[in-house]
Amino acid sequence: MADRKEFTVLHKFGLEVIGPFQTAISKVSNYSGSIRQKYVDLLSVREENEQLRQELLQYRTANIEYREALATNVRLQKLLELKESLPPPTLTAEIVGKDPSLWFRTLTINRGSSDGVQKGMPVVTVEGVVGQILTSSPNYSKVLLATDPNSAVDVITQKTRVHGIVKGLGRDAFGLNYVLKSAVVEKGDFVLTSGLGGVFPKGLMVGSVLEITNSRRGMFQKIEIEPAVDFSQLEHLIIIMKKDSLTED
Amino acid sequence: MFILIFLILGILLLVLQTTFLQLLPVWLGKPDLLFLLIVYIACQAGILRGAFVVILLGLLMDAFSGVFLGLYPVIYLLVFAFIKGISRQIAINEFAYQVPLAVISYILVGIGMFLLSFFLTPDSPPQWSWGIMLLQLIILAVIGTPVFGIFDSIMSFYRSSTASGRFPGTKSSNRFN
């Protein structure tokens, strides 16, 4: 039995011949196994990477939504503060469309006659005067912006208490009309609604004096006003539900 | 069918113009797609059907733009009549003529809008800006060809869907047709 445990010459020869092959093959198989393992790991890393990217995208989207919600919250908070400071009743509205033409400046809002909106009602925002209701259907209304040449608002300068009529210039600027040359108006002075027109309540911000030109001809000054409201950034508006508007037919 | 197709198309373009296209930066102007549709209808459609669609689109435009009701139907009808008048002289339903015709018509619309607004409210005259007008004309010239191409495909679809295959609103020379 003891002799049988010992390799014979043939065994030894077979072992010596096959051994190197075994070594080589096992090295190759180990190497290929490690490559395969690396490849599998790489695949899982890729999947994990893809998953992490998606998670990052979700978090980024959530972050953007959160920021947008925060900004909307701040904006609506300001709007609410303004709404509480205005004479009741008031109504908030959202802009659904803008005038596509070059010649007119109007907006379409999502409040109409079924909400009590009527022609001539003033429309404002946190920054100041926006315009007034031009026409309304049951659920929508058209707002004539204060920058439209057909719009007119009775105003007063804050510092020097000079009265005038602000009219739209068809671009993002107003003209302050009917201010006598003898009246003192300063550049940068704030222009507020006077309350005399019967449309807008007194003290709403309209803009600030941008430029004053005194030509030799005529009895009035030519004054350009920079609007307080950024008309390109409008989103939410407040309608002052005033019934006795002078603009009504 | 013709009236319905172009009315729906006009409504879609109007919605696009009052919402999505308003988000474009100022230097890109306001592409007037509805005006291109008016020009296309004037070039391709017959007088009665074409004029009817143009008036309807003008009334719709009145609801979303401007201060004076009835201004857009009048202006669009004038454009329609102008193009129909020219069509007696040249074959404007050919693609090559439509873009220059749209540009010329737009200048006339601008002048018409300005004069009518001026006469309606002399104390609040509208502002004329050559810079903005030039930008609009360039935009119309650039987008004119692809937009007319889209309108052409819609028109082809309409023609193929009708049995006669004639231009809508025009009478065939074949008296037995």
C-alpha cells in the first residue's frame, strides 16, 4: 500500500509535463476571470453611475422646483401684502396671453365677468400700476397696459406735488403730459397716482422721472417716465374691483 | 372643410403667438405667423372662402390684440384684396413670389395700422419704429419659406382629401366637372 502512494516515473513525467500547462492555463483563466470580474464590476459601476446620475437629476429638478416654489411664495406673499393694503374688494389674476402685435400693448388674464370683472377696473402689481380692464368675457379679460398709447393715468410727483397725465409711449416707457414749464419736476422724482382720475386709488407707484426736455415751443415740458413695473416679467396681477369707474361707457 | 382647416390652423398660430413666442428674447422680434397665413390664404384660396376665413381670423385677432374692435378684419381684408389684385398680374401662387409679397404686405399693414390708429385716436398717436419694423420684415423673410412650406403641405393634404383636387373656392374650367 505504501508503495502505491508514491508516484511512478510515469506519473512524475505526466505531472512535470502537464504541470506547466496547468500553471499557464490556470494563470490565463485566473487572469481572464479577474478581467471578467472587473468587467462585471465595471458594468455594475456603470449601472450605479447611471442610477446616481438619475438621482442627481431628480434632486436638481426638485431643487429647481423648490426654488421656483420659494420664489412664487415670496412673490405671492408680496402680492398678498399689497392686496391687504388696497381698498377691498380685490381679485388676483394670472396672465394667460400677451398681445402679439407691434402696435398695441394688452394682456389676457384668467378672470372675467363671472368673477365680477368689469371694464375700467384698475389692474396693479406689487411694483405699481399695470393698466386697466379693457373688455371681459365670462372667464377672461383683456387688460390695456399703461404703456399703450391709448392709456392715460392721472398722476402727481411725490416730491414737488406736480400734477400731470401719464400716457404710454408704446414701449417700456411713459410720457408725463400737461406739466407746465413753470412747474418744478426733478429727475428721479417718484410719480404716483393722484386718485383724481377716478380710476386708480391714490398713492400707487407709477414710475420715476427719467428725462426732462424743455423745448422753446409750447407751454408744457416733455417728461419721460421710467415705469416702476417691469412689464416683461409680469405673472400675477391684482384687479381692484372698483365699480364706479369713469372709463365705463 | 377648407374654412375649418384654416380656421383651426389660425387659432393654433394665434395661441402660439400670444403665449410661447412671447417668451422669445426681444432681439428675436415677434414672428407674425398668423399674418403669413393670411398671405397664404390670399395667394391660394378663392375670393369668397378666402375672404370669409380672413374676416374670421381678423375677428379672432381683435379679441386678443388691440384696442379698436374691427381693426384687424379691415386690415386683413385690405391685405387680401391687395394680394388678389396683384394675382391678376402675376402668378403669385408660385412659391418664389409669396415671401416678397408677404414682406411688402407687412409694410402696408404697418402703414394701415398706423394711419387707422392715428385717425381713431388723434390725441394718442401710435409710435412708429423703423428698427422694430425692419426686424419684423427680416423675420418674415427668414421664416417665410419654411412656414409657407408647412402651409403647402397642409393644403396638399386638403387637396388630396377632396375628390376634385381643385383649388378651394375656384371654379374648374371644365363645365362638366
